[in-house]
Amino acid sequence: MRIITWNINSVRARLDIVRQLIEEYKPDVLCLQEIKVQTDMFPRGFFEEVGLPNLAIHGQKGHHGVATAARAPFDDSFHIDWCGMGDARHIAIKLKEGPTLHNFYVPAGGDEPDPEINEKFAHKLKFVEEMTTWSKELTEPSILVGDLNIAPHEDDVWDHKKLLKVVSHTPIETDGMLAMMAAHDWVDVMREFTPLPEKLYSWWSYRARDWDAADKGRRLDHVWVSPSLKHTPVHMEVLRGARGWEKPSDHAPVLVDFKF
């Protein structure tokens, strides 16, 4: 089973490159974040046309939103209202005869890494705290994917020292993410295939004149599995080339092949 996760940064604005991704890489399941569309306005017909007709959508007007599209039917879908905010930041599906697949879009957190003066950052920390409690209590085999908006290791960013005070790599965030991973003994699939200290990124800012040459990236996108699924991933790839496609997202898709 091939699963691809991608912060698409508005699905309706980027259907051309979604089609390109599906045609070139043929995912069995595509997990999208930041779809920026209400559930009832999601382009269902497009996904039926490209062979991913089984949909679990948790949309929201204007911003946020997650969707999971699959070739084969799945048993069930549900979402959790993290922090009681009503934000569309999570959707899960129960794969037939397989694990539960959780698709997340964690809050970015704004620009100022101080929860006392920045409500967005406080929300992010609370979200991670709730995910940590949930991880500790999780008993069923699970796959977690999505844009978690934190680069936890020094080699997940282009310059650790320069980014220590930048939201996504501050110590309070990275410590929080590592605690979340430890709470369920989550296996970091991307780092299983690209071990530290090798650099590994999935996001490059739109602000860079030549993002590829500058290569000032961060690994904000993640694929984790429960300990019982540790040996199921057989291939991982960050599809960096997609960051350079026509009208791109600032995130690259992350592809993982599983053998259940």
C-alpha cells in the first residue's frame, strides 16, 4: 500500500499538480492537509475521476481542513475536535483488515514563540499536549501522517542555531513533539529510512527567490507508526521535485510504501 501525505495549501487551486502526483506516483491513499474548502464544496468528482473515490473529508471555510482519498473502500472514518476549537485539523480512516490512519494538520503557531502574548502559539502547544495524552492512551495499531508544523531534530532544519527562536523549531515545541513520540513509542518512519544526522526537509518557504539552490528547508511533515507496525514500511521518499511544479505548494509530498 502506497500512502502519500501532502499539505496542498488549497486543493481547488492545485488540482493540476494533484493530478500530476496521482498519475506519476499512483498512491493507494492520499492524505491532504490545508485543503481550504468546506466539506460540501470539496471536489469529489475530480477524485472519483483520478481513481481515488473513497473519501473522508473534514473541511472548513477559508483555511485549515484535511481530507483522505483512497482507491479501496475503508471501514470507517471519524475526527477528533482537538482543543475544542472546532477546527478541521484531523480525519481518520480504518483501513480494511489494517490499521487506523490518522491525518493531521497541527496549528502553525503564528510568528511569536510566546504563549503569553500569542494565542496561536498557545493553541499549538495545547494541541501538542492533547496529542501527547491521546498517544499515551492509544492502544490500536495506527499510522499518523500529516503536517505537524514542528521540525524536532537539529538536522530537520537548515540551521539549528538560527532557528532556535523561530516557530516550528523552538525548544518548547521540539521537546513537546519528542514527548508526544515517546508517549506511544511512535516510530519516525522518515528517520528510519534517512537516519540522523543526515539533513531531511519537506518544506521550503515561498519567500526564497530560488528555494532549491538556497535549500533552507525544514521537516514539518511526518509519517509515524505504532511500534507493532515498525516493520511494515518498506520505502520512503520525499518528493522534492513536486516543490518545483507549476503553482506549487510550499510543502513537498512524502511517500511511504507499506507491506502489511
